[in-house]
Amino acid sequence: MGKEGWKDITQPLSNDMAHWPGDTPFRFELGVTKEQSGSVNIGEIRTSLHMGTHADAPFHFDEGGKRLHELDVNAYIGKAKIIDVTMHPSLGRSELEGYNLEGAERLLLKTSETNNPLVFPESFIELRPEIGPYLKEKGIFLLGIDVPSVDRTDSKELPTHHSLGDNGIHIVENLMLADVEPGDYDFIALPLAIHGADGSPVRAVIRKA
């Protein structure tokens, strides 16, 4: 049969899913029904662009940062390494030095066994800002994580977002990695082509490399 098939690691978008405090919740409904139109159902959505599994553009946290349509689509397609960091409440250079990240390019962090799309987590792993320069040293240009943000919920300065952005590292948040084994994978997490946007939901999938 060859390679295993693709595994979906995306939070499904649903009307009962949790959202970042203060953000616009996800809402899908039929704007026009087949009965009304005589031919088709037409759905419509209203949502924060940072709902569920999503990519952050630098413009999200930096007024002068690149917007979504200015990012290289190739960053979101290719080889990725998944590592298990569930034992670390805080993650920075010293913890990451314990992993072999040579040739990784894209790094996905398995941090949580309880990523429930219907419940916003009360707390999650702290990524210290020093992570940005370290990942750049290793040649990594995309970081994915299985919690809502690379910064703490109460952070206004967003130091880790800025550290990653300053070091050319793309950000994907809210992946579903609880049932995924660490290792090397093919990875796709394409943002929508929303001109001028600060972020976008993605459909993230992996396949054993």
C-alpha cells in the first residue's frame, strides 16, 4: 500500500467550540436555504481569523509586519518534526537542546493531552522568548503548537510572538496532536488566501515521512 494516508490534526470549526476571550466566536449558518432559493443551500460564517487551528501573520502582533498574502506558501508545506514536550511546563533553549532538531525546518510541539476544542484551557505551556533565536540557529522556519497561543493568555506584549516573527519563524496554533506519535512527517497547513489579513484558519494534515 505504500505510505500511510494523511491524518487530520485540525480543530473542527463548530458553533459550540471555545474561543479566545474577547474574540468573535465561530458561527456557521445557512444564509439561504434550497427551499428559499429553489436550487441551492448557501452557507455563511462569521469568525475571528484566529479561531481553531490557525496561522498567525506577523501583522497580527506587529503593525509593520507582513500580512497573510505576503507570506510564502511554501513555508506551510513540507517536512516537519513532532516532538513530545509534555513534561515541560516552560520551554526554551535549555529544554530544546535535549532534542535532535537537525534538519527539522518545521517543528510541531506536542504539549497537551487535553486539547479540547470545546473548552478554552485555563493554562498551557510557557514558551520563553529565547526560543526564537534558537529555532533560527537550527534552520527552523515554522513552529506549530497544540494550544491557543505561543504566548500566555494574559500577555499584552506578546514577547514570544515577536521573538518568532523577528527570527522569520511562521506560527501555527491550536493543532491537535494528542494522538500523534513523535517523529518525522510530511505536513500541510495552508492558510486561506485572505488579502491583507492578520491570520487565517488552516486545514492541517500530516503523513508519516
